[in-house]
Amino acid sequence: MHVDHHPLIQDFPELRAELQRLRQDDSHFARQAEAYEALDRRIYEVEDGRQAMDDLALQVLKNERVALKDQIAERLRK
């Protein structure tokens, strides 16, 4: 099974400069971006079979990732 990462830079290529600026200038945004990337890595490891997790727990992580991405997207577009 092919599994993809969902890096922010890939999901928001048109906002690359703003993403980099906010990471440098806004500590809250930087923490959100780091938390998103950590969740994405963990989900990737589970989906790739490197880490065991039941389906319900994986779905909770995916929902957290979506919610965090929504918050990040809102901040990027301001």
C-alpha cells in the first residue's frame, strides 16, 4: 500500500513564503506547524505498518491533524 505524507509546504504551495515567515515570526504558529508535522509523521508510520495502532485511535489522530490543518490554513490566509 502506498502511503503519503501531508507536509504543509505541499498542501499550501502558493503560501510557501507566508508559511516560512510565520514559522520564524510567530511562536504559536511554529508550535502548531510542528505539532501538525509530528501528527503527520505518526500517522504515516502507522499506515506504513511501522507502528501498531487500532483503527479508532488512528482515526482520532487523523481528525486531530485535520483540525490542526484547518487552524493553520485560517492563519495562513489572514
